[in-house]
Amino acid sequence: MTFLRQDTRLVKVGNLTIGGSDEVIIQSMCTTKTADVAATVAEILRLEEAGCQMVRVTVNNEEAAAAIKEIKKQIHIPLVADIHFNYKLALQAIENGIDKVRINPGNIGRREKVEAVVNACKEKGIPIRIGVNAGSLEQHLLDKYGYPTPEAMVESALYHIGILEELDFHDIIVSLKASDVPMAIEAYTKAAEVIPYPLHLGITEAGTLFAGTVKSAAGIGALLSRGIGSTLRISLSADPVEEVKVARELLKSFGLIANAPTLVSCPTCGRLDIDLFSIANEVEEYLSNLKVPIKVSVLGCAVNGPGEAREADIGIAGARGEGMLFRYGEMVRKVPEADLVSELKKEIDHIAKVFEET
Ligand code: SF4
């Protein structure tokens, strides 16, 4: 049996429900110093605007834990505290209204400390994410397996889960991140066979915007296509807004997002008579601000243009110095190349309004 995303337990994080359905929640992480409330809130609001549904901040000192209270007042999505070892910071974050804690119970230390965190979470209805990372596996697992393996990662997850279950705590989310794509895929696939809790997907330290996007899409895409994963984060060495954009595009590829526009554009070839790359990029940028499932096609010529446009809400097929404009599959008029983008934007606005009204 595999716990596909619709089969996992349901875990509440703020106003979100993770797991138990086909929905996949998009997360990101702030790059700011958490204690800098203004900068952190500004970044979170940008992330919200891009479509981020849950955001994590590092809680590495008391100032960061104290800032949570004020940050929470100014944002609209659940906030997650990233804690390493220090149970007092976890307690402070919980006290200050955090919505989820990412902490590995096996790293907290003495049993009373673990119990204190678990009891505080129980009292406030806050879940815990266990974050297994191939780069920081427990020594006893490295001794047993020799080096990080998917089996060792799953065993680590089960070890931490066991500690929480022993305390009758079940609001658990689990991640098993590795920067090695095949290892991460195998770890998550094995985990889905034995772990009934929702899985948070990620390829850790994936790299820069370009390389990290490809790596994340390869790894997370493979898992999403198998029905595994209830939340995800794309980890990039870039503005976290880019992480959200990539996440949305990835979910769109698998039909796992309802409110995202789609752009179909051709790679161009020798038949091309218009500046298609500029048009496609401008239209993509424009669409990135919309939260409606509008489909737009931008094709270079009449070979495939009308066919693709028929499948889209709005589309163009280029010709020499102009483009044929299609709406819901019907050619409506010819537009000079100079006006193509502005005319497309007008049509997109019109159709987006129709979506918003229905
Ligand atoms: Fe070439 Fe036309 Fe196909 Fe674009 S749509 S790749 S221009 S044949």
C-alpha cells in the first residue's frame, strides 16, 4: 500500500488542511532576519502575492521568536518556525502564535524537553514537521548504513515519528530532503509506503534559479506524478518569489492547481515572421499576476497557431508583420505586430473578468 496524498492523515496548519486530498500546498522560506519584522513582513507579503500558501522563518534566537507575534499580525498565511535543537525557542514560538513547528524531536534532548514541546503543540493544536535531511542524519544511522541512503532517511523519519507517537501526538508532517535527486525520489517513495502522515516535498540545496528549477522539477515532478506529496517547497539560491513561481508552474503541469493561467508558446523556427520571444515573455509576465485558469497561446505562424488557439481561451498566430487573434477558437481579427501585446492584454483582462465573475 502506498499512502498517496489523498490517503494520508489530515493535518491542520492555521486555516489550511494538509493531506487527505489531491491538493498540494505551496510553501517558501524567508531570507530575511526574522527579528527584522518590517523586512520579513514585506517579503512574506510579496510571497503571498505570488501565490505562496505557507511560509517558514528561521527561529534561531530569542529576538526571532519574539518577532513572531508582530509578524503574525501583519500577514495572511500560516507561519512556520524553523527550530534546530533549542526547545525553549520552540516554546516561545508556540506561545507567540506560530502555526507549525519544524523540529526533529530526536534532536531536542531529554524526554522532559520533548514532552514540553509536544504538550505545548497539543494545547494550541499546532502540528510538527519532522525534517529529515540526507546531510544531517543521526550518527547511529550513518554507523549502520555507512553513508546517507534512502533507507537510512526513512528510518530516521520513523525514529522521530516514533517519539511523537509515543506521546500520543499525531499532527505530523514529514519531509525527507536530499540534494541528490534519485535519492530524494527513492526516500519519498519508500516513505509513502510506510508513513501515513502528509509528506512535504523538497530537493534541498537544489541550486540557482536555472539549475535548481530543473533539479526540483525532475525530483518533485516524479513524486507528484506518482501521487506523492501534500506540500512542497522549491529551494533556490534566488529571491523566494521565484520559488513560488516555479512551484505554481510545476503544479500546473500536473493539473494540481486550480487558479493559475497557462501560456502555450512555440519554440519558433524558420517560418517565423514576428518577434515571438518578446511577445511570449511579455505575456508570461502579465499572466504571472493573474489568479485565474485562463489559457493563452502565442504561436509563430499559421501552421500550428489556429490549432493551439482553438484549445485556448485567447491566442495569436503570427504572420508577416501581424498576427491573427483568436478568441475561444474563433479568428476575430488581424492585429499589426506592434499592437499584438497590448491587444492580447486587453483580451486577457476581459476573459479574466469573466472567470472572476463566474
Ligand atoms: Fe515554427 Fe510556426 Fe511551429 Fe512556431 S508554430 S515552431 S513558427 S511552424
